[in-house]
Amino acid sequence: MPDQNDALTRLVQEHVGDGRALTIRAFAQHAIDPETGTTISKSTAGNLIQGHSVKITPEVLRAIAAGLGVSFAKVQMAAMAQYVGVVVDDPFDTPPGDDDVVVRVAHHPDKTADDMPTVRAFVQRPSTDE
């Protein structure tokens, strides 16, 4: 499993910096939360790229998403992995079905499906909606 300790840093580095689509200045200029107008500074953008801790709020995460041109959910999950140490994924490799059910479980990065038998049982329980 990839290192989750720097997930947000790596996400920002994929888009910003030398040889990338955005300069630090362009990223900071576009990083505006569409809901509140909250922005991030050029120094905060630099801190994100260098992997330094920044104050994380929903407004800052929405601004980062806007600046990168990626979904808010993608930035949220990266921040959660980096700052909280939790990943959200499908540890059970659930095959897509006709009902388009998507399985996502928040868990410690070191945990595997074998470590979560109760969660597996819950996910695989028969539907009672029919």
C-alpha cells in the first residue's frame, strides 16, 4: 500500500511546481473556496508542496480543490489520510454489480479485509429491501 502519510502533499505536487501544469502563484490565485471565498496564500501553497502542516478547514480544502481543478472529495480523502491517518477505500475489492453499489470503508491504512470480518459480513449481508 502506498504511504498515506503525505497523501495531500503528493496530490498537490502532482499538479503544482516545476514541470507541472500550475506554478505556485497560479495555484494560489485559483485556490478560492467557491462557497465562502476563502483563499490560500502563496506561502500556504508552498507549505503544502513542501509537506509542511497547514491549518485544515473545509474552506481551505475546497480552495485547494478549486486551485488544483480536482474534486473536493479527492482533496478531503487525501487530507484525511495525511492528517488523520485514515483511508477510505474498498478493502474487499467488491465487484461492481447491477445495482451500482459502491463500497467504501474508512480504516487505518495498515488494516486489510482480513482484519475486518465484521465489516465484511455487514457489506455482504443479503438485502432486505426486496
